[in-house]
Amino acid sequence: MKVYLISLGCPKNLTDTEVLMGKLVAAGYEITTKPAQADMIIVNTCAFLKTARDEAIQTIKKMAQWKKKGKCKQLFIAGCLPKWKKQDRFSLSPWERELEGEGFETLVDGIVDSIGLFNYCTPRIKATPPWYAYVKIAEGCNNYCSYCLIPSIRGKLKFRKVNDILAEVKGLAKRGVKEILYIAQDTTAYPKLAQLLSKTAKIDGVHWIRLLYTHPLHLTNQVLKVIAKEPKIVKYLDLPIQHASDKILRLMNRRYTRHFLETLITKIRRQIPKIALRTTVIAGFPGEGETEFRELLDFIRWAKFDRLGCFAYQRETGTPAGKMRGQVSAKVKIKRVQQVMGVQARVARELNNKLIGQTLEILIEKAAGGVYIGRSYMDAPEIDGQVLVNSKKSLSPGEFVKVRIKKARAYDLFGSTA
Ligand code: SF4
């Protein structure tokens, strides 16, 4: 029996899909990359925001066509969308109504529970390139940011054991994985994070260790010390601040202030001078007037984040923020996102220009049009920039090389092998 899987959403969902694939193969199924050949199709969905749910619905509808005209006999939905839908307040939700129009009952054959914590013995088929792997260290979230559905979809925080995670990383390193990306909804909520990081750095074969999704409130001095000390831990922190106005931070229930962020960022840069800081911010949160938005722009100019993503606030039914007064119009939200990205483009260009003349270690990922494309320690896969590399000798994907940077644009660097 052949199964075709689609993974939507973030790397956390991707690891769930990898486990799902592993379990299916262990149970005797065969994975296919062609929906036309599949007897069964599974869509592992994301429901974080309305745009993600819309994408999931469109994908399910598209896959339903294979069931109508192809070999496919069963279509399953997995992941966050069924969890989101199951909550009482969402009974007969818009997505269900939409699918009903397509004959919902016969269209979707069931729900696969793909959300959860696994251990190093759980079968898993990696869907990322051979040289890097996401490793989930915890599941769920206790933060209850006022705009976010995740705690109600994924539940309370649960942790994996340090030894279990290390056993998984050892197995991955033996199979040739060179970069480990630790993920969770909130990685800094992991109680033994410093210990986990320093033990991971001792595993042979692991070359880069990267920490994603670190909540600013839970970043401890011990973790910063380990990052500063261990050469294998990349000097990169993904620190989603979401906003910088005290009023908006309070409404978001982020439980920190602008002053806290200023102090934290200053401390991080003092302890780890080469650190590359990535952040995400939300523009157009309810109550964000011109004053609060200016505060955010000023902060971005001050903090000079190496990488920044900005999203327009999306109103979510079932969240405290969805009920707040002072919702911002779609037009203003789009304009504000553009303004943030305009400010960040100037910051990024200025920072990238400073790298000209420096030699960086680059992880080569592919060859395209006579050049090689790779990433430096400042770039996480999929979300950050890239480095275009000229080389006289032939390079292979997954290889680390020293590259001298010759040219810079806001989001990309250009260089030659040293
Ligand atoms: S930290 Fe906040 S935004 Fe992130 S998953 Fe938890 S509640 Fe959602």
C-alpha cells in the first residue's frame, strides 16, 4: 500500500510528519512522492492562523481530486486542523462547512493523531536534506500569548528527557547529519537546556547546533554561557520579541517590557559578541496606534537585528486578542508591515556590508547556475538569507567550506572559496 504525505506549516509539524512516515513504513506501508500513485493520502495540517487553515483546506480539496479520479482510496487529515476543529466553540467551523460543499463525509476518511512527543526509538524518516535535522525537545506551550491558539491546540508543555534527545542526536550524527536544530514551541522553557546543549556539543559528527524559538523571558545566563563557550553551538539566537511597546507587550501577555528586552539584548551581545540575532514582530496588533508603532520602529532601528520577520496581526476567534477593542484595519496592517520591512532592509544592508572582507564558514546546500548556494552560521534553513559562492574546485552539498565575502545585498552575501 502506497502513501503520499504532505506536511504544511513549520518545522515542528515537519518532525511530526517524519515520525508519521517512520511509523507507516514500520507498519509495512510504502511512501510515494507521487499522489497519482498513492492508495492513501495524508495531509498533516497547520492551524496556527487563518491563512494556514485556508492553505490546509485548499490542499485537502486538491488531494480530494486524487481520490475522485486517481488510485487513492483514503484521505486522512492530521495535525493541528482537526485538533483546532475539535474544540467545542468551533463546532461547524467555516472549514467544515467549506468541505461539506465537497461532500465532507465521504471526502475525508478520518483523522490521524500526529501531534505528540516521541523518543529516540520512534521510527522516523527524515524529510530534510541529509546534512541537517530538526529535533523536537518539547511539545505544547504554557505561555498563553493573547493572540495564539497553540496552547489550546497542542496542550500544556511536555518535555523529552535529556538522554533520550542525546540518543536521537547520536543516531542522526551516525547517519551523516551535521547540523542539529533544536525546536519546540518555546525551547528556552526546557529546564535542562544548558546541560542538553553542552552534552550535544560532545557528540562526534555534529558540527553545528542551532537553537530556534527561544522565548526572551526564559533565556538564562547558563544557556548564554554555554552558547558563548561551545564552538559547535552557532552564535545565532532566534529571539521572537513580537513587539517593543510596553502597552502592546502587556496586551499580548508576553510578560516582559521594552526595558527588559533592551537589557537582555545588550547582555547577549556583551557575552557573545558575534551573535546573530533573529526576531519576529507582529504589526497591527489591537490597540497599536501610531505611537506604539513608532516605538516598534525605533526599537528595530536600535536593536539592529541581523534577521527579522514581520507578520500582520491576524484576528483569531477563541483568543483574548480576538475580542480586544482597537482592531487595526487590514490596510493599515499591510502598510505597517511594509514600513517595518523597509527599516529592516536598511539595517540588514548595513550589517551585511560589514561582512565584506571577512572569511566565513559556509555550509554548501546546492549548486545552481554555475555558483554554489550555502548558509553561514547566521542563517537557519528556509527562513534566513543565503551565501552565493564561487569556487574553482567542485563542492558537494553538505560540505563546509571557508568563503571570503566580496559583495553584500540586504539578504544575500556573495563570496569565493578562500
Ligand atoms: S510562546 Fe506564545 S506565541 Fe509561542 S506558541 Fe506559546 S503561546 Fe503561542
